[in-house]
Amino acid sequence: MSGAKPSQLDDMEVLVDPMVEWQQMYVDGWRILRDWFYDPNMHGQDWDEIRSKYEPLVQHVAHRADLDYIFGEIAGEMNAGHIYVQSGDQPSVERRNGGLLGAEFERQNGFYRVSKIFKGEAWQTNFFSPLAVPGINVSVGDYVIAINGVSTAGAQNFYQLLENTGGDIVTLTVNDNPRERDSRDVMVKTITSETQLRYLDWVEERARRVDELSGGRIAYVHLPNTAGDAFPYYFKKLGLGALIGTRTWGGLIGISGNPSLADGGSILASTFRFMDTDGEWAVENEGVSPDIEVVDRPELVAAGQDPTLETAVRHLLEELETSPPTKVEAPASPTDF
């Protein structure tokens, strides 16, 4: 039609009857698992019976979270991993991020003393450490006397003075002595999570420990993702070395996407699973067993030890004695081109 203009839908509203929508989504969720699960036999379950078993509960749903609970029960009937229930349209409380400084503090002499600063990696956003930024004149051993002008001396918890400051610039009053006199102000941009900083610190500490225990003879390589159990399976299958530790968790079944529910929520079905080279289902719910079993006993870990790592270093040092590396000798440089 000549001269037609697009319809303006920005202000369009739809009246939804939750009870009708919840019933429709219940059936859709059941169908999604039926049609997208990797096994048409549904792991031996009578899927029509499963629908009939849980459907009477839908009429008692009084909140969207109740429907998620039912979905969780149905997902559990699959006896499989990687089946997720994700909430849809329901009220939620707005998160107010507190500020973090990428460091650890201990109460001492009435104030809070910096006991550790995570160095992070300044060139990566996820590893940004506020107190490790060049020009921020704060060191381990310094005292934080005040935050935004509020003394830390009266704070029961250091982080109460950083409430609702996530991502903001705050003023830290610091001193190398526990007193206000001769203190200085430092402006720092806070972060909202220290997870990656602590993870990186853990990895680097493992590398340092391997270097010390082996006298620099063994390298440490950290893989942040081994594809749930795939890497240890292939490593063992190819005989590349000894697996040390405990049996892996047994999660080689995966998702590749499926339709969502009407309100934006979803129930994700496992759409594929791992087969070994003999054509048999493997690893899922079974895991990969180690060649040398080592349990990281809690009391040893709490004492600062790493039993699996230490066993691995001893094992590799023994292998270096029995199977020393062969020196690579380069042939004579070529003269014909």
C-alpha cells in the first residue's frame, strides 16, 4: 500500500490471565523436553504418564516460581544432566551492588589494615584490581582510616562503608600508621565482584608452588575449562600421561538450544550426548577415573596444602628420572635452496 507507515507498538499492552498462561507453559515445557531430548525413549520414562502425574499441580500454582518448581520436578524425571529451568516473567528485587577493592583487610589497632592486594591484570576488565592500578599509592600494611569521610574505626564490618558503591569512585583515607594524623586521600574506582581476581590468584599460586616443589623442572598449565569431562577422557584414551586426583563428575551431555516459553522463561533439554570410540554411551553419570587417586582432604587444604598437586609433582619428578627428556639436536643448516 503506497505511503503506508509502520504501526507504533511501543505503548501496546496485553492482558494476561496468569492461570491460563501457566497451564499453556506447562504443556509447552513438557513438549520441549519430549521433542528436544537426545533420547526419543526419554530414558525409559512414559512421558505421557509424566504429564498426567504433574499436571494437577498446575491449578494450584499461585506464583510463577511455583511453576518453576514443577518444571524442576519434571526435569528430575529425566535422570540426566544439563537440563535447566530458567525463570520467566516474575517480580524481582533490584540488586544494589556493594563496592569491592580487590584486596583483603583485617581489623587491627582500631582500623582496618590491608593484608593482601590481588594484583590482577590491568589489561583485562574481569581482572581489574582497584588498588593495584599504577599511581594508587596503597600498599599491604597500610591502614584504611576512612571511606568517603566516614571513619572505619566505628564500623563493625569494613564493607558496610562500601554499600551501594559498586562501580563508583570512592575516597579512601589511608595511612601507614593507625591514626588520622598524616593520612592521605586516594580516589579509587570500586568493582562489583572479586571472583575472577581470586581465581587468577589461585592459579598463579599453583604455578608458583609447582615451580618451587620441582625446582623449576616442571611447568604448570591451567585449563579453565576442560569441556565438563572431555579433556581428561581424551588425555587418558591417548595415553598422554597419568590422571591424578578423583573421578570426574560425569557430565558429558549437552545443550544446543530449544524454544523458550511464552513469558521469556525456558526449560532447556539435553540435545546430545557423548559416545566413545566403540560406539557406546560413555562418561555421563560415570565420569573418568584417575590412574592415581588422591583425595584433597579438607583439613589438609585448610592447612594450605594441595595434595593432588603435590602428588602430581612427585610423580612427574620420578618420571623425569626414569624417562629423561631427549635433547633436540638440530641438523646442519641447509645449503641448497
